[in-house]
Amino acid sequence: MEAARELELRTRVNNGEPDSDNTSLTKRWRLPKMIHYKWWLRVILYILFLIIGQSAATLLGRLYYDKGGNSKWMATFVQSAGFPILLPLLCFFSPSTKSTKSTKPKLSTLVFLYIAMGLILTGDNLMYSYGLLYLPVSTYSLLCATQLAFNACFSFFLNSQKFTPFILNSLVLLTVSASLLAVNADSENTSGISRGKYVIGFLCTLGASATYSLYLSLLQLSFEKVIKSETFSVVLNMQIYPSFVATCGCVVGLFASGEWKDLSKEMKEYKEGRVSYLMTLIWTAVTWQISSIGLLGLIFEVSSLFSNVISTLALPVVPILAVIFFHDKMEGVKAIAMLLAIWGFLSYIYQHYLDDSKSKADESKANVVSGSGSVIEMC
């Protein structure tokens, strides 16, 4: 009975005869492949946005300091001030009409969430600015790779992620990599930066990596427990509104610290001229938002964990670019630290691959069981 029914349906599809099951079979055989390819194209595009945007923004941030910029709050300001670029996307991706009012959190809850996330983002960006000021960009980027280790720890406590042998291997390798950079502090060329400032930059970069990992884990927890939705418009809101709060916080910090008084002098004394000064800041803001689009897209298409993993993919790339553009020294200890960081990254990626494969296998089994039940019901 089952074989005869399937043969009949296939014959109707091949002959172009109308049938109520024709559409479902066509969708089952043809649409999934097309949807799968489109999904991969989107994911690849978001990955490129994230890697290129993050690499370019890091290099431009270092360029700002190298050519005469000295304002930590201005360097922090441009990391979030480009959020208006995302507003057209928010208008285009309107909220889903399917969501009911009962599932939406209260406005006061959302406001508190946006303010809290924005303040965390402000502190995180400020620590990154100090790290980029006092460290060579290659060392800075390698230290940022430790955010994977911090992410695994925070995900264990906040998102119920399990520690596997590959995750533990990644934690150990990234910890050893950071330790090697700390031990190598005296012999490394720090461009005249004192040891005290180097230590401050080192600790600030580690603190920023930990804070950013906490931010991503809290973001995922907010989607699951508070917002209970992960549409693209919701993801955009979680980028735009905290960025607005972070930008306001940077403006307050800029005036409270008195750095705003030196901005005109800084612009005049910038080695490449005023136009170059403005373009460096503008393109730093733009490239950070390009990176944010990639990050948001990967959160929506895959997960916040995967987006964090991909963001660290740019970290081994930046030290190589730093050697080319900023003539950073790639000494033996730093090269070993970079290899260990890459090894830890690949170990983390492989664990994500295993989890994804297991998830797909479970989903396939569920579909087979569901399909068998439908066939039995038809017979």
C-alpha cells in the first residue's frame, strides 16, 4: 500500500498532474536545497562582514593612536557611535505581526535591559581602548582570543553549556597563550610604553575580553528568559538601544574627564592632517557597525555562541596584518602564543561542529519518525 501510494505520487509529479500532495512533495524535494543554499550564502556574508569589519576597525583604532590621537573616550565613542547606520535595517525588518502582546516583556523591563547592556558595553569598550593604546596590536589581538575561554565559563553558569574535553583543551591552550604573552612582556617591543602602562593594557584587555563574553552570555539569556523571541528586529533592537546608551555614556565620560578640551588641539597636531583625523574616526565607527551587522546576522541565523566563535577567527589574522602595516615584531614566544591560540580556537570550533552534527542527526531522526507516522496514518 505504501509503495503503491508513493509510486502514484511520483508519477503525478513527473506528469505535471495536479494533486493535493504534489505541492508538498515538490517542497520536500526541491525547496529545502534552495533554502539551504540561501542560508549558507547569508551565513558566509555575515561571517565576511564580521571578520573584515572587526579586523579593519582594530587596525584603524591602532592607527588613530599611532598618528597622534590620545583620547581614550573618543576611541571608545567611535566603537558605538555608528549605530544610526542600523536604523534603516530596523525600519525594513518590522516586528513580526504573529507575536502576541502576552509574549512581549514590559516596557520598563526592556528599558532596564537596554540601559544595563549599554553600561556594560561602555565599560567594555573603554577597557578595549586602554588595551589598544598601551599594547602592540598583535599582542592585543592575541589576548582578545581569551574571550573564548571566558565565554565557555560564563556559558557554563548562565547558559547551561557543558564542559567537554575539547572545550577544556581550548581553555588550557588559551590560558597558556595569554601566560606566554605576560611572561614575554619585558622582551617585547612596546614602542616606548612603560612596564606599568603595559600591565594596565594587559589587564584591561583581559578584563574587556571577560566582559564581552559576559555580555554575549547575558544577551543569549535575555533572548531566552526575558524577550523570549529572536526575530531580526529584536536582535537589531538589542544592538541599537544599548549602543545608544553606550554612546551617551561615552559623551558623559568625554566631558567629565576633560578630554573634550584637547580634541581641537589633537585634530590640528594629527600627523596626517585634519581630514585624515576625521576620516579615521568615521571609518572606525563604520567598520565597527559592519562588524555588528555580521554579529547580529550570525546571532539570528545560528546562535550568539557561534557569532562569538567567528569573531575570534579574525584575531589570528590581525597580528599578521599588524606585522605588515605597523611593523610589530613577531618573536618566537609571540609566534608560539599565536599557534596555541589558533589551536585552542580550532578545538572550540570542532566542539561546535560536533554539537551541530548531533543536533542535525537528532532532528533527522525526529523527521523520520514523524514521516513514518504520517505514512502509517495514510495507509
